[in-house]
Amino acid sequence: MKNKIGKIVPLLIMTFGLTACEFSPSYYVDKLEENYGIQYLSDAKIEFFYENISGFDSSGLYYYVLKYEEEPTAFFQQFENNKPGDESDESFQSGKNIDFEEKVNTLINTFAREDYNNFASEYKIDWNKEYLYKNDTPIYVTFPMIYFKNEFRLIIVLLQS
């Protein structure tokens, strides 16, 4: 009996220990670069990271706030349309886009409303400031990126489904 308990206790400790492990925000930035083929995110300082993922279906929201020391030209260039004959435009757009703003707000409110209200103001999206934006699809917003030009701050909201 003691032998069985001696084998079960370490197994339980390992199981609970592994489920309690949390990854650092830099891990999630690295995974973002790796999984989506985005470069130069790790050049920025991670100012804020938020994760709200359901344990049941692993869906939810990741919210990144990255700060560059200067304008991240190489970061933006990777999205420019360099392919001849390619009609899709994957570059960052400028100018106010109310429809985009509403969709991003809906995404955040759906998955993180109460927590988002408690974020420090410098980590929230301020649509009154000058920004560039990139959307993943024309209709839905599941992976928006918003860059605030005067602050060198990039906010990424990623829907995990």
C-alpha cells in the first residue's frame, strides 16, 4: 500500500505543478511571431500582456501592448504588397475607421469587458489618437493590430478559437 501511495503522490504533484505553470509574456510574443510569420515583434518592449483563455474550449483573447524605441520601419515593410499581380493589400492602413473601431471594441467587450475596464489607461486603445491599423479580414476582426504613431506603441488583440 505504501508503495502505491509513494508512486501516486509524485505523479499528482507533477500533474498539479504542470497545470499551474504559466508562460512569460515573451513566450507568447515568440509564439505569435512563429505561428503567424510576423517578424520584429520581439524587438519591442512588452509593456503589457493580458490573457483570457477558457480552460474548457481554449478560446478567448490575448492582448499585447508592445513599445518600440523608434518607428519600426522593418516591421511595417513586411506587410507591404511586394508581389506583382497580387491585389490583396496587407499593409497597415491610416486614417480613422469607425467600422474597424466598433469591431475591435466588440471583440474586446465580448471576451474581456470587465478586465479591460481595469486596464491602466495607457494600455487601452484610445481611438482619439492618431493610429495605423491592420485587420486580418475585411468582414471579421479576429487579429487586429493598432499602432499609435506618436507613442511607437503597438496593440495586438488576438482572438483564440
